[in-house]
Amino acid sequence: MKNLNINVNDNLYQITEKYPAVISVLTNKGFNQLDDEKKRKVFGSKITLKQAAALKNIDLDKLVELMEETILENSQNNSQAETIRVAGSLPCPVKNPLTEELEKLRGELDYNLELDLKSASQGLEWLKNGFEDIESEDELFDLFISAGFDLFFDRDLMDRFRRQDVFKDASGINELNSDFEDQNIDLLDPEGDYSVLSIVPAVFLVNEEELNGRDVPRSWEEIMSEEFANSVSLPVSDFDLFNAILLNIYKSYGREGVKNLGRSMQKAQHPSQMIKEGGRKAQNQAAVTIMPYFFTRMAKRFPHMQFIWPEDGAVISPIFMLSKKKKNQKMKKLIDLMASEKIGRILSEQGLFPSVLAGIDNNLPENAKFMWPGWKFLREENPGQLLKELESEFNSAVGVV
């Protein structure tokens, strides 16, 4: 193999600046900080490749060899083949395994695969910035995989190109998992533009020590009642899920419901922070935390925490896939992988993100219901503008008891 002179005593930031292709190699080895440009500079500048390998107990020689292979393959692909660009935001529990499956596919493709997939915790601003200035579909990524009602349905963002017939669902998914089919949750796009791969459900985790005589709330309607004013922790920083909550509450309970939800908020807290605090008595703990279903797995170790699937339905934030119609044939293997049972099981089993694929056991609670606004609502409304209004109304009610 050609010696690329990767100096194991160089820090990770120096190496990734020189060879960007190895960022995915290192993140797949557990260095998730390198996926974020700011963290990559701060963290990467403090640790050499040699130290990094030792930290993760990785064979240094094999790591260097893998990095060199990736660099050379990337260089050859860039010079010889068309590039297909994939972008989006993946939930943190499944980002690495999904990225690994995409990396494995590279050898079967006759084009260069450029991945720009970030953790959902980073939000979508990095992808939305400058989007309004895009004039041609050629400037767009070829495949998008992400949650995000505002990105995909904002009439000034992605929906502008959907209306120009740029995208077409090529997933081949034409039958829904019975978890959704039995409830008439219409996750198959009737106009055939979007694919939905799975969902992120928002559920309740109740701190019984903070109820102070109140009954355990079992519905969004109870959460928004005056009884739970200033008692609820909401995942405001998880933009995709919080936006889904606002839209669904508005669809089911109107603007008054959104204001009542604001009245209920005690604190804006990421679920991971609640899990850290959950095992100890602390001041200002919320009676109820709204969180992705995934986090309830970690909360089971706390006996005073009770998981509740809302009786009026878990708010869902779909994980969408949107692909360019003119590139669908070229991307068939890539799209087929993302719509495959293998990926469906990773989403469902490793992330507790129920798959839409028929035949997969999502292991949901009995009679689990969902709250979903529906395609008609999403197309007739302008979710981008509506979310700005709902956020303002929500904020105006926070702290008002």
C-alpha cells in the first residue's frame, strides 16, 4: 500500500483536516466528538492518534491501515465516479450502526458515496442554513434521512422542491406494520413523495416522589391541566421531537392546548440530563418528564420512576427519507438498504424507534396509540410558519400559573 505518511503522533484534528475521509472511520470507532466541527477542533487537538487508539484499546497498525484504505478509496472514487451525496440527522442511539451499514455498502456501489450524517442532538440548523438561497435541485443533496417537520414541510425549504416534483418515494414500502395499520395511522404518503422509515415516540416518565398527592397523569390532556402547571420537563432542545409535540398538540387540542402545555412546563431539559439526576433526590425536579421512548430503557433502574404510554397517543416524530427522482435508479442499492428489514430491526431493537415495516415486532406496550397530524394537515398548513407561531404562544404561557 502506498505510504500516506499518517503520523500517529499528530493529533486527530490535524489528521482529519488533512484527510477528511477518515472522520467517518474514527467516529465509527467511538470518537463521536469528531462528527461535530467545533467539538472536533477542541477534542481532536488534545489527543494524538496513538493516544486515541490506546484509549479505545484499538490495534494502532490496523487502524492506520483502515484509514489509509479509506483515504485511497475516497481519492479514487472522487476522480473516477459520480458522487451521490447523503445528508441528514440520525437519532444518537442508532447513528453509528446505521452509518456502519452504509459504509459497508460502499464496495458494492459504482459511485462515490459522500455521507454527511450528524447526530440528532446537533439539530438541523446546519442543514437548513442557506437552504432558502438554493435555486436548483442540483445544489441539493441526493438523499435526505432525518426527522424534522419544519425542514421537510416548510414551504420555503424542502417543500419548495417537493412541489417541483424533485422527489419520489422509491423505498418500495407499501404495507405498514400492524402497530400503525390497526390504528389507521397513515404513514404511507398518499402522494408518493416521502418515505417514512420509523418513528420517535414521545412518552411520559413520572417521578412518583414529586406528585404530592396527585394521580399519575396518563394522557396529554392531564399533562396540560391546571393541576400540572409548572410540573413538567419538556425536551425543548430536541428540536425535532419538540416541534412534533407542538404540531400534534395544536392539531388535537388547538392553540389553547399549546398554551396550556407552556403553562405546564417547569423546565426545559434534555432527557439524558433527567436520567443523570433521576437516581438522586434533587431540588426542582419535575413531576413528569416528556422524553423519547428510548430513554425509558435507562430509567428502569429507578424504582420511583414510572413509565407511561399516553392513553391519547404518544406524539410521533417520523424519520423521513427523501430521495431525488432522477437519481433513484442510481441509488437503488442505497435506498433498498435503508428500507430493508436489517435497518428496520436496528431502528426498532437498538433505538426503540418503531419500524414501519410489516412483520417487525416493535415490542410496544399493549394497545399503544399514536398522535400523528396526518399528510393532509402537513400539506395544507405551512408547518414552518405555524411552528414559529406555536412556539411564541407556548413561550408566552411558560411560568404563568
